[in-house]
Amino acid sequence: MNEKILNSDNLVLKRLFNLDTQTYSEGALSVQTKEMLGLVASLVLRCDDCVKYHLQKCHEQSVTTTQMFEILAVANIVGGTIVIPHTRRAVEFWEELQN
């Protein structure tokens, strides 16, 4: 769908997507760190699509399972118990990525 959105020739959407790309590029923080931060934010905001996206990216950035559970712990402390169902789905998807 990204291609369709970008082909719509909407300048605002193109700039927004570019800003997102630039935000997650290597900088003072590593790409891995930025993806872990994105995952925490996505869990706290309770966006399952975003959680899956950042889990995939974390996997690609060689985040370990031990690191993943620390990320989940931070998200649950920040977001509260309402994040638990999203944590369950995150662990389920993380397991799929490991296979």
C-alpha cells in the first residue's frame, strides 16, 4: 500500500513518509535503538499493526529475545496493564519471527 500512497502524488504524504524514513535512519542513535523505541511507543499507544512492524524491524536489527522482554517490560511500566494484551500478541509474533 505504501507504493499506492506514494504514487498518489500527494506532497504532504510524501513528506510525511520521508520524515518517517529519515527518523529511523542511523544517527546519534543506532537504527536498532530507534526501532526499540518505536516498539515501546507502539505498545504504549496500543497499535498492533505498528507493534508488528517494529517487531519485524527489531528482528532484522538482531534484537535478542532477552532484549525484547526488557523492551516489553518498559512498555508495560509506561503504558500500564492495558498493554498486556498487546504484549501477548507481540510475544506470539516474536516467536513466529524466530522460526
